[in-house]
Amino acid sequence: MKKFLITFFIFICGLAGFALDKNVLPAENGTVETVQYTDIDAEQTKQDVTVKITSGMFKGQKVLLENMLTGNPAYDIMLSKGDRVVLHVEPNVEFVEDIDDVNFFISDIERVRGLYVFSLLFFALLLAIGQKKGFLSFLSIIATVGLIFFGMTPMILNGVSPILAALIVSVLSTVITVYLVGGFNYKSLSAILGTVLSLGLAAILSLLAVKISSLTGFAGEETMFLYTARPDLDFTGILSACMMLAALGAVMDTAVSIASTVNEIYQTDKNLSVKALFTSGMNVGKDVIGTMSNTLILVYLGSSLPLVLLSSNIDLNKFFNLNQVASEISSALIGSIAILVCVPITAIISAYLIKTRQKEDFRGFDL
């Protein structure tokens, strides 16, 4: 089965070449060599920047670009000599032959190098500490990211319901992750069923939250950018999908913890009844509930700290009725409810399957 899952992982990675929009304008990298300032007025300053292109067909050539500074740190890109930048490339003729046929604009600071450092550190620790399990976890992470970017994203952009797309991706991600890490057995099957059923409830609750709280789906600046590009999309559906994906990791973790505990208890004493195993799973689940729900709430609070700080400068009645605040709170609560429901669901499924089906031949499914 693991061979099949690894093959599927490679297939997901291969979707990248087909899922990417071929009409997206390319971007190139460059290095700032000189910066000169010109005051436009009391509020605006212009930077005349010489950039040496470091990638693409014009690698090694230099361009002189303008960079406007308005005094707003949310939008300004303050450049200095030696900075690495990302350049937006816009051809002004059909067939590009030389650099005069292209317009360059400074898009942003190049930040991906820092991401490489922390990614390398994360995966090094994952492999060093987790060893074989860590490597399989690495494969599951790549598969999940691939499913979201090259599976769910094209589905939504091509008219598939965001909730349906999120459910499909969540199920596939759960199956790949749990079977790769936990093996192909009834313990893993129990965790998968517990996760999927809990996420199904989360999907229903997300729809109710959108309806009851009149959530619009426009909870951030990036949503407005997306609306400008694709006003035809179902933004309330996308919000529901976000709630489901945000809860997936915590729910999966809870389900695996319960199923693994029940399995270990059964291996210790195989005379225990289904009821006794269920009770043991519930006892562990009660401990898991507190930490996992708290973790989920803290994730949302941490990512929404500016909103929390904003609450000190606005009437609380108005604050809690803001669309973005109500959306974040709904997401946290729905994720926590999914965790709570996951405990008894996974406990009863794992107790039944591990006790009554464990002796059956599960190898027939192995691929």
C-alpha cells in the first residue's frame, strides 16, 4: 500500500505542470546596485533604482527603474544597495527579442531565501528525529500541499464547489498521511473514518455559520484581490473551505492519537471488551480535547493579533460584529467543535474495528 501511496504522491507532484496557468506573466530576480532619491512632494519620494537582472533571458543586463514611496509601510518597498528584488515582466510586443521589448517593474523584495533556510532546518530535524516516520511525514506534507495547489485550486477556479473540493482534498490528504505514517491497518482506518466524519460535520457547521452570521467571505485584503480577478467565484464557499482546511490538521492529530491509544491498549490486554476500549479511548480523548482545542484557538488568535489589538480602539459591540472578526471566531469554534466530535467518533470506531476485525486478514488491501 505504501508503494501505491508513494506513486500517488509522485503523480500529485506531476500535476504541477498541468495545473499552472500558462498565461501568467513571468517574474525574474534582480539585485539593486544603485539607489538615488528624488523628492516629489511633501508626502512622496521617488527612488531611481539600477537593478541587475539575475535570471531569465536578460540575465546580466541592467535596467533603471522607478520606485515610489508614499510613507505607507503597508505598500512601500524601501530599497537599498544589495537588496534582492522580484521583477514583474511585461512584454510590450508579441515577440520579445531584446530588453527594449520588455517593461520591468519592481514587484517586491525577494524573500524566498529565508523560506529555504527554515524549510531546510524543519526537514532536517524531521528526518533526524523522526527518521523513517519523519521521511514518510515529509512525503505526506508534500502530497497535501500538492493536492491543495494542484488539485483543489484548479477545481475551484474551474467552477467546482469549494466545499466539495475541500472535502475531496481533505479525504485524500487524510488517507495519504495516516496510511503513510501509521501503516495499512484498522488503527489507521479508524483514524481516517473519524477524521472524515468530523470534517463532514465541520462542512455543515461552516455553511450554517455563513448563513446565521451573514458572513460574506470577504475577510481579508487578499480576498478583495481575488474578487477583482475572479468575481465569478463562490466566496462564501471559499470561506467554508478555509474553515475545513484549517481544522484538518488538528482533527487528524486527534483521531490518530485516539486510534493509536486504543490499539496499544488492545495489544496490551486483548481480553478487553469493545466497551472497555471505548472508555479508554474517551479517557485519553478528554485529555487531548483541552490541549488541541486550545492549540486551535491560539493559532487563530496568533494569526489575528492585529485584530485583537484593534479591539482596544473600537467599541466591542462593533468589533465582534466586524465581518473579519466574526469569520475568524467562527473558524476557531467550528474547528474546536470538530475536534470535540472527533473524540467519541474515533473512540467507538477504533474500539469496534480493532477488537472485532483485528484478526481478519487486512493484507488483501495491500498494494
